[in-house]
Amino acid sequence: MTDPRFFCSPEALSLSPGLSVDLPEGPARHAARVLRLQAGDGLILFDGRGGEYGACIEAVAKDRVRVRLGEHQPRECESPLALTLIQALQGGDKMDFTLQKAVELGVSRFQPVSSRRSVVRLDGERAAKRLEHWRGVAVSACEQCGRNRLPEVAPLLPLERALGQAESASRRLVLLPGAAVSLAAMAPPDGPVSLLVGAEGGLAPEEAEAAVAAGFTPVSLGPRVLRTETAGLAALAAIQALWGDFRGG
């Protein structure tokens, strides 16, 4: 069984080999109450800036967990492909699921957008709270999948603004039913990739036109109609298989 992994933000805890430190409140509570770790148990800490530290628990008292840090290990499992998922807001818990799996699939940036067919509407305080929640989802996904660098989870934007911000990507893709181009038919990109996925019901016709005008190439994932929470993840996996670290070697 592998040692459990915990993210400790640099603001909450400074990590350095040989130090004996108390875990921040959140990781300490999870280690003590949920996992019921005890003195002598091992764990792994990372701060999102690269690499990780092995550590051993010295003492557990209620929600206080004291650990001694081992050496820094420069372990990385980031994809060589800088990949942004621009995802229109989804209903229910679909957004959490999509973000979690996108992190596992190696995205470096997640950009939520509001679109005309989104069933969820967020603004002001609700949008800020949801952003904080999404960033927590990304942290948990990194802890689970072994990533030591946190992907950026950007604040919610209207689709139009997100299209403009994607100009720096060398390859811009939008999933559209009936598109004539498949991912397999495209040449490998020479830089960052941005992928746009609509909400339930897809993109409105005028939104699809705006994406194409902004340099996004319509692509298809085959003859079947995929749900929004399936489409983006299937495309990310295909992109990693064709151009990213799913190729191996």
C-alpha cells in the first residue's frame, strides 16, 4: 500500500528536509480522523511547486499531527503537453467529476465558462465559492493521482472572453457534432493546446461560429453522441494518446 499524499500550501507550511513540523489543519484532520494514521506511519507531502517529501508521523493528538520530513524527491508526472480544458458549466455534480478526471488526465489549466445552454448560472459570491470548491477538487485529484504541481483552475468567464484569452494556444479545438476533422487526422501541435467543450445541449450555433472565428478547429469524436461529461474526457485521453504522455517511451 502506498503512503497517503497530502498537499500543504507554501503559505501554510514551509517544507524542508529534516524539519519536524505540524501539519496544517485540513491535512491533519484528514490524517487523524479519516485515515486514522498513527505515530510511525509514513506519508508524502507536496506543496504544488514540484517534487515531494517523504515524511514520518512522530505524534498524533486529536487533530494535531506532527511529522518529520525526509529528503526532497524531484518526482514529476506532468504531461509534456500544455493542455487547457475550456469547459462550459455543467449541471449537478458533473463539473466536479469532469475537473477531477481532467486533472488525472494531465490538464495544466481548467477554464470554466458560462454559455447560453448552461443549466447552471453563477455570479458574484456564488461564483467565488464555487471557484474555491473547484480548486479543492483539483488538489484532491493531485493527491490521488500523484501529480506534484497543481493545475491552474481559473475564475469563471463568459465564453466570449475565454475565446479571446485562448489566442496564445498553438492548437485550438472545439468539439462539435458532425465535424469533418478527427483528432487522429491532425498533425501534432508545436505548442499549447486548448480544448473547448459545451454544456448539456452543446454550444449554441452562434457560439460555435464565434469559436471558429477565434481560430478553433471543429473536431469530431466519432459517430456517437457523447454527454458533456464524457466528451471532454474522451478528447483529453485521445489528445494525450496522440500527442502527450500516453504514447509512452
